[in-house]
Amino acid sequence: MDFLHEREEVAYFMRRLYEKNLTTCSGGNISYRLNTDTICITPSGLDKGRIKPEQIGLVSLTGKNLTPELKPSIETGMHIAVYRKRPDIKAVVHAHPVTASSFTASEKTIDTALIAESAAIIGKPVYTPYALQGSKELAELVADAAFRGNTILMSNHGVLTVGESLLKAFDRIEVLEASAKITLYTELLGNKRELSESQLFELASAVSSAGDTEKRLVEIIAQAVLEKMGKMQVSD
């Protein structure tokens, strides 16, 4: 029960996360669901930029460390809580990308209605209140948020994404950071131009018919449209 291939994939995406400047050498964690009872997850206390497959630990969904020679991530409980809440996903990525994380310490929000890619891949991010890292409270808050969306911003902490594969979870965190930068740049430029409600509905329809994403994402985009319509009515 070594799951070497899956651990290689987790190590690869963790190194890629670091190389893309989406986290620090000591920050962030990635996990992957191996079966109904077990996940593999990056450990604590190791250089994330040089991590190797044999350093990826195995943990049961009851929290038992199946590789006692390795120290599991401090956020293992959070990952487990998310998998329990979302049986449809197979990967969780948590990191601290600078721009997106800046929005977790601000009253401003990331605008994913500026670019079609952001709306299609992320939808509307979910925000959670602050809770101490590694705490049961944070795990519960994030798990509840994951039930409402695939991209989560944790107040004064960082971000977390989920997906039906490691690639999709990684893609969401990369697009989230790009979306945060676009939000910041358009604020500096002024006169920002969001996608219209009809364009967002058209996008949701295209995403749904493409069949490469879950129904939940279409619902997230639709919710963004409804909120946009509400803002328009208020301004009118």
C-alpha cells in the first residue's frame, strides 16, 4: 500500500506550486484521495520546493497517520473535513499566493466577472471568517465553505481549492491568483468592464454543455449572475 505514483503526483504539484511563487518553502499543503478511506498529504517541516514522493505521508480519513515516520501537515484535519463534506472531489490544494492572500486581509473581494476564464474555472469564491491555522474551527469553516464552492479564501490566512483531479485543483489556485491580479490592475486602471449577465449566462451554458466540470460550478456562475443583477437593481 505505498501508492507511489499518486505520491509522485502530489510531490510534483507541490514543487510546481513553489516554483510558480504560489507559496513559500514552508507554507501550503496538497492532498489526494487514494480511496474511500485514505489520503496522501504533504508533511510539515520540509522544504516544499524540493519535496520527494517518499516524503508524502499517508493518512486515514479517521485521522490515523499510516506513515508514522513522517509528520503530517498541520492542516491535515482541514483536508480530511473537506473530503468528508465533498465525496465528489479527489484533490485539495492550500497555499498562500501573495495577491489572492492579500484579498483575505482586505474588505475588497476578487472580481471573477472580469475575465471569462475566471468565471468559468472559479465561479464565485467563498470567503470564511478567521480561525487559527490547524484548528478544528478552521477545518469546520473551510469544509462548510467547500460545500458551497470550489475556491475558498480564508480570512487573514490564505486560499484553498478543490477538484476532481490534482490538475483541476491546481488550475483553480493558479487562475485565482491571476484573477486577483486582474482585479487589482483594473482598479488601478479605472473604468473596469465586467461580463454582462447575459454573457455570464451564456458562459454557464457553455460550461455545462462542455461536460468537463461539475454541476456545482454552473450553479456558482448562476449565483454570480443573480448577485450581479441584484447590484444593478440597487444602482438603478
